[in-house]
Amino acid sequence: MRLILHIGTHKTGSTALQHFLSANGKGLGDHGICYASPIHEFNFNSIANTFLKDGSEKFRYFLLKNLGKAERNGAHTIIASSENLYAMVRYLRRFKTEETSAEALAKERHLIERLRAAIPGHVECHVLCYVRRPDHYLESLYNQNVKRGDLLTGDVIDFLNAINDILDYHSYLSIWRDVFGSRACSVRTYEAALPNLIDDFVRHVLGIGDISAFTQPHLRANERLSRDVLEYKRARNEHIPYSESKLERRVYAMVDKRITGTNNNHQYLAPDERAALLSRLEPCMERLRREFALPPFPPFNLEAAKASWQPYPGLSPEKRREIEFHYNAVQRLIGFRLERLLMRGAALTRRRLPFLSWLLDFARCSGIRRLLLEATSRFQ
């Protein structure tokens, strides 16, 4: 049995690929391939997160269960995908900087070794990672983590200082190579896989030449917010309870669809900042290209970048008022109000009546919580 472990990175089309794999269980099965994800989920991020946080046997149980399923169905390959497996320690700490790079990498090695030990010895494991030019990765990851659950309030340079070492792909991926073996690890560049990363994965990773028979989900995964809405949200993130961050993300996504004349300037780095970052990372990028046989990343032309550079002018008072008007209108919708009420009620119950926490955990695991949220979403 072969296991393809897709570990990311973030912002390289992982969500779109996972939706594709999840939607094509039958088509993949015809080729002897089983896509492994928990029920009602399109990746195994929840399993990976549990593995990272408490070292439980949930990952091994998940894998053994899917191995049994694959064997019963006559499959020879299992795919498991979680972008949270790249730079696990930094992800687990929400990109905080309490640890030095050396400490983070040592802990990363320990986690990867523990993950390798959880995979049965008879399983042939292949680790796959997509990477993109690091300045683009930084900007896209910054956008996502302002937009999503990490509630960042600093600018892109603050974020760079917090995640600096994860841009060194070589340091992190060489650990996977050391633990799993050089022949068991491959790296592909995101830019070389475009315009269709799914096609690249199916052809070059799975070895299936014709993609036309597969279902193509019609969605744009992880759409980013306009720059104006993102800046408004960044200023308010410190006032958002972490437990409500996912709800707020959906509120802002709806706000973004309502406002007019949006600014979509997502170049967070000035040309000189971008050039300095790429120059500093060039030695480790060269090692990555050489050791993993990668094509070069797209070149950066500093003079051309300076000629076309238009800095973001900032959020005007008029645009701020417009966004605030729509934000207040959206969050008053009955669906969002009901969902916020449910979340705050659950949080209050855990604090005041901790002996009832088991009931809330049961509601989450049994799917009752999901059904309640789906019911409230009908009013949104």
C-alpha cells in the first residue's frame, strides 16, 4: 500500500486540490486510489491539528481505518492532505515568536519523527510539498491570517518578523527528507504547476494522463478580501474574541461583496523590501532547487517593479464609513445573530458549568453542532 502525504504549503492551491479530491472519490477509486478525510470534511486538517496538540493516537487510528477501507476496495494508494503539516511548530503557536529558529526546527523534527512512527512499516510513504516564490507566499499568507482566525493586527513586516524562518523551505523540507528518506520526498513549484495545479497533481503525482473524466468543483477556494476591507478588519482584530473569528470571517466576506469601488492592491512589500527579502533567501532557495531538482522561481526585476509600484494609499474616512455601515447591517442578520448567541452560550457554559463540557463536546463530535450552524446559515 502506498500513502501520498500532501503537506502543503499554505497558499499553493491546497484547498482547491482538496475539494477536487474529495469530490472525485469514485473516479479516483477506478484508478485504485482512496482519498482519506474524516466524514463531512474535505481534508484531514482536524486530524493533523489533534496530532500536533496532544500527541494522541487519532492520526494512527485515522490512517489504519483508511488503510482497511482501501484494502477492502482493492485500492493500492491512499492520499491524505493537510497543509498544516508544513512548519507545524510555527502553525501550532499561531506564528508567535517565543522560540528561536533552532528551537522551532528541533521541535519540528521531533513531530515529524513521531508522525513517521505512527505510519505502519509496510506502508510505502511519499511526502509531497508545493512551494511558491517566498515573497508571494509571505504576502498571501499575511492576507489569509488577517482575514481568517489568527486575528493579526500588525503590518506585513511585523508578520515577516514572526514567520521569518518558515520562508526557508530548505530547512523545513530537509527534515522531512532526513526522516522519510530522499527518495520518499518530492517538492514541486506552484508557479510551474500553473495555470492548473489540479492537473499538475493528477498527471505528475498520480500518473493519470486524462483529467477530463473527473468532476471539476466550480468554486474559488480561499478568496481574499479586498485591500480596504482587509485593512478595516486588521484594525478591529484585537477586539474580536478568538472563538468568534470564523464567524467574523464570513461576516467580512459578505461585507466585501456589498461595498463598491474596492481597492485590490495586494502588494504589501515595497520593491526594495521585496528585493532585500529575495536576496537574503537566495542561498537557501538555491540549495532547495539543487537538492530537490526544482526549476527556478520566476525572476524579480527590481527596476520594473519600481516603475510600476503604486503604494496602497490607506483606508479613507469615506470608505471606512461605508464598510462600517455594511458590517453593522450584515452582523444584524438573524442567522449571524443566532450563531453568535449559540457560540457565546456555549463559551459561557464551559466557564460557569464546566461539568457540562462533555455535552458540548458530544454535540460537536456527533454533528449536532454542525446541523445547528447549517440551520442558522439559512438566515444569512
